[in-house]
Amino acid sequence: MQIFRISSDHKKSARFLDNRRLSKQVLELYQIIRVCLAKLNLVDVNSNYIKHPIVAHVYNNGEPYIIDTFKILECMNEEHIRRGGKRSVEFKNDIARLREIVYKKEYQKYFSHEKLPPFYVFGDYKVHGEDAFELYQTLLFNKWKKDKIPPRCGIKKGTDKYDTTLSN
């Protein structure tokens, strides 16, 4: 489970992702938010994933970055749809219900109103702060090099600033 962010600009991060990871990212963000809300007893779902490093980071010791994380979800979903991606009516309704909870006035006291701090985790390697953005960019370039299907995200064939060659 990851939150692929290459920038504090959520739209820029969404545009950077390839189609497959973009679609999966929306689903993972949806799950992360619901687990955090369950831990606050605001929804009734399994909260076993609360110990996952990414979920724990968003949960922020009981003052979760729900609002900004939901904004990331919305940007990722908008980009997915802009590229021609589809969502079921059921999932659209699920996101709408989640939006109601996230922005409900009486629940605002439970959430941090700060932006989600950058956090990179890959295996046991964890990095907090601005370096996380570059690490995710490098991770994505490395994944794209190994993918059999071109990323289809507007990233051009050639090399990045780290001389990573893309094969699409």
C-alpha cells in the first residue's frame, strides 16, 4: 500500500501516475480513509490495516489527515476520469458518502486540518519529508522500466534527471 506523491501538488502527482496505478491509487486512498474513519468509530468497517505504515501515517495518532487525503483521492479520481477511466455507480455513491463524512461540520474536530506530510515507505525503508517526493518519482520510473505495458501517463521515452531510461 502506497500513496504515490511526487509533489505537494495533488493534481501534479495524479497526472504523473500511469493509468493502472492511478486507478489502484484511488481505491487504496478510499480504503485508507475508511480504515482511519473506522478507528474513530465514524464508519463500521474492519480497521485491522491501521498498523500498516501508510495508514498509521495518515491516522496520525488519532488526529488523521483525512481532509487532505480525501483531496488527494478526489484529484486522483478526477484524473482517472479525465483519461477516460470509468467508475461504477456504486463506487461513485461510496465516494459521495465518504465526502459527506469528511466534510460534515460535526466531524471536523476529529481531523487534522493540515496537509498530509510527505512519507515514503518501501519495505523497511521509510523517509519523512520532501525527499519522499523524489523517492516516489524514482520508484515509479523503476517500476515503469520493468512494466511490460507502457505507462500511458504522458511520460516520454528517454531519461529522467537520474539518467533512468524508459522503455516505452
